[in-house]
Amino acid sequence: MPMNIAMMKQVLDVIRDPVAVYDKNCCLLEMNAAFGAEILKYQGIALQKGDSLRALGNRIPLFGYETPDWQRALLGESFQYVKSARLPNLAAPAHFEISFKPLVSDSGEVQAAFFVCRNISNELNYARDLRRSDIQLQSIQQAINSCALVLMLDINWQILSAYPHACVMLQQPEPLLRGRNFAEMTGLSAREEWPLADQQLRAGQTWRSELRYTLQDRKEIWIDVSITPVTDERRAVTGYVALGFDVTQRKQQEIQIRENESFFREVLEKLPIGLQEFSPQGLSIDMNTVQRGIWGKDHPIMTQPGYNLLSDPYYQRNGLCDLFLEVLQRKEAVKKELLLKYKEEQQGSITRVSPAYYEATVFPILNEQQEVSFLFLILDEITDKKLAKIAVEKNQRLLDNIIENLPMGYIQFDNFGFIQRVNQSQRSFFNSPSVDNPAEHYNILSDPFSRLFQLDNLFMEVLQKNRMIRTEKKLDFSREQKWTNVRREVYIDMTVFPVEDPVDKDLIVVALMNDVTEKKRQESENTKSQELLLQTGEIGKIGGWELDVRKKYLRWSDETYKIHEIPLYPPITFARLQAFYDEESQALLLSMLRDIIRGKKPNDVQLTLRTSRGNTKRVRAIGRPVYENNKLVRIYGVVQDITEQYQMRGQLTRNQEMMRLFFDAIDMGYAAIEDDGRVTYLNRKAQQIIRRNVRTESNIFELFPWMVNTTFHARLNEAINRRVSQSFNGYFQRVDRWYDFLIAPMREGGVSVFFRDITDSKKMSKELRRANEQLNGLNKNLVKQNRQLEEFAHITSHNLRAPIANLKALMQMHNEASAQAERDLYLGMLHEVIKKIDETLNDLVEVVQIRKDVNVEREWLNFADRVQHLKEILYMDIETSGMQLTTDFEEAPGIEYPKVYLDSIIQNMITNAIRYRSPERPPKLHLKATREEEYVVLTAEDNGIGIDMDRFGSKLFGFRKTFHKNKDAKGIGLFITKSQVEAMGGSIRAESKLGEGTKFIITFKAE
């Protein structure tokens, strides 16, 4: 029996279903592993041999509730049934096939029984599902028959049968469809992929595609067809089933969507603006052609996969990243103008860099959760617009500056008569009192003062007739107390004109006011002077004359006709004029005219005239030339009848000769002096004593200023004022001389001075030398002033030569350029050069004005800024020559100096380095500034052709001195530089070696 139990154990373990063997007492004899695992899994009970199955019936549903079943098997009955039970850990009831079978001994006695419990839940579910699927398959087949194309095909693609809907779809009855080749009918056999598809289908693989089929009415339909092979029991393909659905509507929609997508993509590709799609993290997804052109082929976004725009430091600085972040935060479109990049354009060997401005717009695409899914960037280049706007703003500032600094008053009214703007000249002219916002209150149409002087009518006439009016007004400002502190009558030259406001198109009125009170006063004085001149001419017998050199026309005044005793206003020719004079006077007259034409002196002659009545007169003729553009155009002058004076002078000459003989005979100096200090006579001895020829009518104190406030001066004034004689000895410390004086008043006025020199003659010589030194000093001052005037003229021509040359070069390049973009670039560069020229002219005008005030205004100037300014002006010359310009201003970065002088000095150093460069090497120039005590030293060292200092060192800074055969050399640059440096208390010198280069050392006063 044990052997049998062991064998039974092995048998039980082979059985896969749960099996147990129990004895007559329903105790467990043996069980296989599947049975123990099943009970443990669903009941949580670990069974062991000897356990009473009867006792476990309440705990194991499969064992209980059916006690007779245990007994029936022990009574020798074999049976089975299906039992459902709800077991723990299962959501649905489980189904088990329960089998009982007795174990009979050789004697036929039942010793035990088998209990088999097999879980058949899956089998029952499968059968149920199979039945359900069969029902569903029948429903699906019916549905397919009603809406799908179903064709049965043989191995050669011939149609065996067609389901009803297939006939409807293909618009053909089944008899006509049977026997037709499906591949040829639908065009499958003509498709490139058909050989491969046919091979796959014959291999038993399903194939699916979309077919376009043309119906008999020429209408096209689209069929989504799936072809499935039909196999026999040997899995050999015997035919095919074609199942298709009409997808014409969907296909047309897809085609339309693709066409729309293609259309919109083409539109986006052809947009004149850049468009790019980004992820919220800043990664590029797609972009159009314009956008690719904006970035350029070498941009990291084009060359580096995974490039993140938001992490690029450059776009973090220029504001593009901030624009993206703002859109991510606000979740709405944001627009901003940005300087996105700099463009490089290669023109020959020159690379030009210009800014590129763009209007950047970023907008988000939100998902259903209102989160940003995508970001789109739109870039529209606005460089021309931006530069034009900048230029307009600059022009507006320039216009405002011009208006504010006009030398005449400027008032701007709106069309209602209210003041909108008043410049500083007008404010200064009005000398306005302190009134808050006068422009908001003053109205020319309602102001009593304006209406009193009809300024309101003038305003309305300009506004209504839309034309300019210029008039002079005499205004009595003493009658106006509110708007001005001017308390007098003034003459105003008013120019009033309308201007259309460019924004709202309203007319505004502008009044230019010029105070011509002084001019009117001068005109009045001139009129009075003219009348006085005519009266004086008549009294003094002085006439005027004028010779028009170009027209050969001679014009006389009334008094000139009277002097010649001719009736008034007949034409006078030069030949007729000569007829009034004898040969000697004619020669003198012609000589005077020639001297005037040649610019020589004298041009004051005395002539003998024989009038038309035969009277002989002595006349004095004076002439002066008039030049226009360095060309003589006319000669004007006066003629005076000096016959009486000539006769009186003859008598006086005789009397004076007698007096001269008398006083020359005495052994002492004699002088006749008028009360105002003029010397009317000086005898020979007096001139010997003072050792100087004194012209009559000279002022003694002008001749001898050291005599002022001396004893002689006091005694002379006492004799003149008290009319008493003065006798004294005088020592002149200034001249270290002693004189013995006798001063006696004369009856007709003036005094007679008798004197003797009682000192050594050397003292007088010393004093005369000092007087000469004073005269030399005055002469030097005159020379210096003339040099300054000439210097400003040369600064103007010298500083404008190089920019004008640049302008010519740029204009030539513009005219030769073929591309519009290139011409626009040159126009922009022309604008910059013209602007620099305008700045230079403004600076020169300012310096000329400062010259009127004696001292040139200084300002703090940065060397690096001035060099950069000049590099922009001389850009073409520097680039063309290839000059390398380096600087070192670390020790002395700047100086307080006149801007126009410093610019002229540095520009001359740069142009000299270019003009006198060596043909053997590229030109170089190094500018360096250092500080030495109270001085700033600027050195300019080049590697040019150099100067022979032994030959030309002493003439290097001379006026119009050139030392090279350079056609551009004018010889004034270094002269101007030296004059400018020395005018400011500095100095300049040069070190040079021929063939190696030149170094200029310029020393400036630091303060």
C-alpha cells in the first residue's frame, strides 16, 4: 500500500488540474501541488494530509454544502458537475468542474475516492465570448454589407463576387463586376509600389492603401481599401478579400487642408517679414525664408542644434530675451523696437558696419489649459525708418537750436492767436517781466496793446490771405506794462508768414522780429549828415566825384559843377575833364589815378584849374578806390576849391619865412605851441636841441608823452590858463635831462616857449630809443592782430579741404554705384560727412565770435573723443591710404583748450602723415599725451618720408613753406598749427630723419 501511495503521489503531481484523494472518513490522503496551491490562493488555507474535508466544508465552499457528493463517491459512484462559487480575491463568481471517482481495491471494495476541482471560468467566458463574437460578427457583416465595399477576388485578382454596397459604390451591377481584374480596374497595377505589394499579399500579408477611382460619370471617389489573403488548410493563398470604405469626403478635406497648408506655408515663406516658431523654452522649431536671411547662414540658430535663444548673452543685452519673457508672463502679444544686429558689407578691401533695427513682435499660442504651447517671433526691418526717425529728431533738435539762437526774435502763434513759442532773442528783446507761462495767456487778437498798433489786423491778414507780409512798425512800449519792461519807442522790422502744421494741417503764424531802432536812428543821422555835408561842401567849396571804371562814366556833385563854373548836370567825359587843366596838372591827375589803380600813395594832389569862364583856380583832389572780388570797379573822391587858402598860404609862407629867419638867428630853442599842445612852429636851434624834426601841427605831449605830469606840463598849463609868463628850470627824470624854459603867453592864443638843453645829449638819445621801443611794441600788436585775422581765414580753408575731398569721393562713388542699396549707403555716408562739416563751420563761426571778445573760449576736451571725431571726417582718406592710427592718452586723457584749435592741430598731424607717407611701407601714426608739471605734451610720430632738418629745420613752421614735391602741399598747415599753439601759450617743435619719419612735440599749458 505505501508503494501504491508513492506512485499515486507521482501520478497526482503530473496532473495539471487540482486533484485530492480522501479515505472513507473523508480525511485527506494525498493531493497534488496544484490542489494545495489553488486552496491556498483563493481560501488562504494550507492543507495537510489527514485534514478532515468534512470539517473544512464550512470554510471551503467547494468542500461543503454538498456532503452527499462525498458519500456518493465512497459508495462507488463516479460523477461530475459544474459548480459556481464566489471566492475571496475574485470580483466575479468562479466556475469549477467538480469530478468524483471512487478508488476500488482488487477485491472490488471502495477504499478511497478522487476529488478533481478544475477552474473552467475562462473556458466558459471564451465560449460565451465566442457566441457573442459570432453575433457581433453577423451584425458587423450586415453593417459592412450596407456601408463598405466588399469584393471576393481569386489569386489572379479577378472579381469572384461583389457585395451589394460595392456595386452601389462602383456604380456597376455585380454581373458586370464579376470577372474584371481588380488591380487593373482600380489602377493598382500601374502604381510603382504594386509589385512589392503583390509580393507581400501572395506571401500572406495584409496590404492597405487609398485608391482613387473614376466612376462612369467621370466623378472621382477615394476608397480606403484593405486586401486580406484567403488561405486554405495548408495556409496557401487561394484568393483575397478586398474591404473598402468611401473616404472621398475625408480625402477631399485632407487635400484641401494640405492645399491650404501649402498655400499658407507659401504665403508665410513669401512674407516680406521674418516669422519664426519657438518652444516656450526658447528652442527654434521652424522659420520662413526671410527669417533665415535675417539670422544669416552662420548664426548659431542655423548651425548649432539645440541652440537656445533665451540663453544667448547678446540677446539678453539687446532686449530680445526680455521681450520673450514678458510674453511668457503676460500671455499676450508684445511689440518692441530693437537694435538686433550689425550688418557687414564688403566693398573691395573695406568692410563697412552699419546698425540693423527691427520691429520685433512676439505672440503666444495657448493650449486648453491656457498655458503657452508655442511662441512666434515676427521681425520687420525698420532700419531706414529708424535712421530717418533719428535724423528727423536730430534735425528737429537742430531746428530748435537754430530757432532758439536766431539773432532775431521768433514768435510762433496758433491759428487762434495764442503764443506757442518764443526764442531767447525775443525774450531778451522784450525784456519780459516775471509772468508765469506768458504763452498760455497772451493772445494777439485780444491784447489791447496789439490792437492799439493793429498787430491783430496784421495777424488776420496773414492767416486769411495765406501769404507773407513784411513791414516796419513803430511801437511805443511805454504804453505796455504787462508783457515787457521796455519803456521806449522802438522800430520793429516784422516778417509775418503762415506755416502749415505737418500733423494736424492747421495754419500757424510765425513772426520774425528785428529791432531796427538803431538802424532807423542811423538813417535819420545819415539824412542829417547828408544835408550837413551838402551845406558844408557849399560853405567849404568841396565837391564830390565818382568814376565808374567799367562803364567809363564820370559823375559830379552839384558843388563840383560850381567849382568848374559849369551849368548843372551836363554829361562829363574824361576828355572834357582834362581840358580844364594845364599840362602839368593833367600829368598830376593821371599820375594820381594810376597810383590809385596800383594801390600806391599819394592819391591827394593839388592842381591848377581853368574854369569854363576862364578863371584860374587852385583845387585839391583826393581819390579812393573801390574793389569788388579783388577787381577795381570805381574810384570816388572830392575836389576842393583852395584858391583863397592857396593865396593866404602864400602870404603866410612869406611871413613865416621872415619869422623863421629871425628865430633861427637866436641861439636858443624856440617853439610856438597852441593851447591844445599842437606845435605850430619850431626853430632850427630847437630841433638841434631835441635832435628831432618835429612836424608842425604835431602834439608835443603825443610826441613826448613822458612830459605829461612833469613840471613843464604843469607850468605850461599854468601859463595857458592864467596867461602869465613862466620861467623855470626843469629836470626830466625819464630822459635824465635838464632844460631852461621861458614860457610866454601870446595875444592870439597859445604860448611861446624858449628853451635850452643843459644836459648831456646822451640822455636825449636814450629817451628816443625808449620811444622807439614803444612804437615797435604797438607795431608788433598790429602785426599779431593781422596774423590772427589771416590765421582764421586759413583755418577755414585748411579744415574744410579734407572733408570736401571726402564729399567729392563719396559723390563719385555714389554716381558710379549700380545698386540702389550701395547708393543709399553712400548717401548715408554723405549725410554724416556733411553733418561733420556743418559742425566744423559752426565751431569756426563760434571762434570768430569769440575773437570779437578778445579771448578764445576754452572747454574740457577728451583727446580720444576728438581723434574719433576726426577719424569719421577723414574716413575716406584713412581707409584709402591704409594708415594705422594708434593712440595712448592714459597719462593725460584730456585738456582744457579751444575745440576748433585742437581739432585743427590733430587733423593736421593726421593729414600730414597720410600726405607725406612713404611708398615703401604702410603709413603709421602714433598719438601720445603725457603730463610734465604744468604742461601737457602731445606727440605725433609717423613713419613717413621724413624731413631734412639740416636744410629745412629753420623754415619748417614758416608760412607757405613746402619741402616736398607733393601737389597737395600748401605750406600753411604747420604755420597754422604753430600759430594756434603759441596763441594759447604753448610751443611746437619737430624731430625728423629723412626716409624714417617725423615726430612733432606739442607743449600745451595745462590750465
